[in-house]
Amino acid sequence: MTAHVQVKPSGREFFVDGNDSLLEAALRSGLSLDYGCSFGSCGKCKARVVSGQVQKTRHSDYVLTGAEKSAGVVLMCCNTAVVDLVIEAREAHGAADMPLQTIDARVKSVSPLGDDLRRLHLQTPRSNRLRFLAGQSASLSLADGISASFPVASCPCDDRNLEFHVRRRAGDPFAERVFGGLKGVDSVRVEGPRGEFVLDEESHRPLVFIAGESGFAPIKSLIEHAMALDAAETLHLVWIASGAGGHYLDNLCRAWSDALDDFRYTPLTAKGALPDNEAVLRQVLQDHPRLGDCDVYVAGLAPWASAAEFQLLEHGLPREQLFVSALES
């Protein structure tokens, strides 16, 4: 059975399939509802049922007061929808609404994305997951104190499995440890989220994503979140990289393009060491002659990202429709 749920006061909607919890279904649909443990212990995912009926699917250690029960308050992580629902629940409306969290995660896997790039997959405890917005970053610390900061490359809809793209660089001890082979027994302390490179969920303009090299990591998170929301008219990814294997998840991008009518993928290869801003701008303007009708998200190394930002603004893209993540490494 599929039930329709509307969230007040935002008016956002999602669907619940089978015995999925309200929280699971909302996160999978791209909603940023307030929650904590996802396990019935903290009470942060309280919502009030305005109309409809829910059914408890999991025991909860958190005890609601009698007044809360009488008012129709439930824990979204422990209840599913029996029929269509209207609920009142707290939502994050921007990066400022996201609390800073510290979580000890374990290394699930380290896999190659290229000769000098690794995918670091961390898994949080079931009862302590990282709540973040697509496009944000986190600091990672090893037991010996070595640390580094990376954009989260995965979608908030899977808050327990966190993906980071780690590039090997001379003199970077964290990258050397990742390339040296972190194991499943290793613990990584995750502190975050940080950053304001997040999706403007109030806008329904076409979305243009411009990634330079491994600036694809936060762009990937944004795209997966935008797909979950299914709110934008079209999505277009322009990914510019230099050297063989620069588009290190090319197959994933092509799979998106093949599966989705409203998604377009344009890989560009730069001639020099840094991505070519002029080539990107020419391509974007050719594909979007009315660029001012779009929201544009740019992510890449700081010098390139700043130059791209300047050129897009010079061309007349409104400041409020341009979002830039200038990465340090």
C-alpha cells in the first residue's frame, strides 16, 4: 500500500510504501525533516498527526507525554502511514538549521576511482547518523589525530552511508593513510556538517551543475538530492576535467542521462592542468541561451571556481541564482 503524506506548514509532500517509516520515506524523497537517532531513542523526530492514521512499526525507548499522545504526536522513525496523512513537523530550511554533530563512524570500504583518487565509504552507527544537507562538507579525523575536510559526495537520503572522494596529494598525511589502506576496524570521527553550498529548494528553475575535476563530489550529492525532490524542470551537468580518467564516475553520469528524460550530461576535457573556464562558459551559454532562467551550481578548486563565478556574473547571471563551492584541495 502507498500512502500520501503532506507536511505542514511547508506543504511538501511524499509517499510511504509498505511498512517504511515516515522518516525513511521522507528522507528518500529529499525532505529535510528534523531527526536525531532514527531509532526511537531521542524524540527529535516528533510530528503531530493532523489527519489520517499511523501504525507503530518499531519499539521506541523515548516516552511521549500524555499530553503529546492526546495531541496526536508520534515519532516519525517508529511509525508508518496506514492511510493518507497530513502531519505537522519541523524541517530544515537552510544550512543554519543543521546542528553540528560529532559521530564515530567505521570504514566500510576504500575503493579506487582512478590512479590518484579513492572513494572512502564510512558507515555511521544505526542509532547515530549524520544529518546534513546535500553539498555540505565534514571534517574527518583518524585515531592518531590526522584530519582533513571533504565535501560529502553522497545523498542525505542515505544518512548512514557517507561517501567521500579523496585525492592523493604530496604531503597530505590523511590521503596517504586512505591510499595506504584503511580497514573496516578503523574508526573515523566525523564532525559536521559545514558549508552553505546547498540546494535552493524554494526555486523550481532549471538546474545547471558545473563541476571542475573532483569538484564533482559535492555536485554529485546535490544532483542525487535534486532527483529525490523531483522539483526541477530539468537538470544539466557539465563536468570538465583534465587527463585520462578525469571523469572518474562517467558511467554513473551516463546512467543518469539514459534513465531520466530531464537529465543531461556534458563531459568536457580540459587541455591544461586546470579546467578551461572559457570552454565551460561557451558550452553552458550554447545549451542555455537564457541562462538567467536557471540556477547554476559551480564546484571546483578555488582559483578555477572563483574565475567561473566572475565570468558567469559578468555574463549577467543574477547573484542570487549562482551558488559556488571553492574547494581548497
